Amino acid sequence: METSFHPLKDLFEQMGLNSSPEAIKEFIFLHSPLEASIALHDAPFWNTHQQEFLKVELLNDADWAEVIDLLDSQLRAAN
């Protein structure tokens, strides 16, 4: 099975968010650190469609899982 790596820019575009490097940095800055007790897809800053996308892609270990994990780790890091 062939998988592809998606950069953060593509993930943000997929979820309908501004994907400029500055916007991604600002998003991470504004929403971190995310508490360890909160699953990424349950974070309060996602809309319903974004939550479902994150949850399904991780559960299915789909192409997007690697970059979702990257975003998760960046959101959990202290500013």
C-alpha cells in the first residue's frame, strides 16, 4: 500500500483553514498548549466537520494520520 505524506499546509487547506505559514504558526500559538486529557478531535476550536475528519482519519490510520499527529504534538507543546 502506498501512502503519501501531507504537509501541515495541505491539512489546513483540507480543513478549510488559512494555510499560509504565518496563519499556521498563529493557529498553533493561539490554541496551545492543548491539555493531555483532551483528544485532538475533541478540542473546542474545531467545527463539527473538522472534528469528524480528524477522528476518522486517525481511526483509519489514513494518509492524513501522520500530519494530524504532527499537528497534535505541536498543539501540545508549550508556547
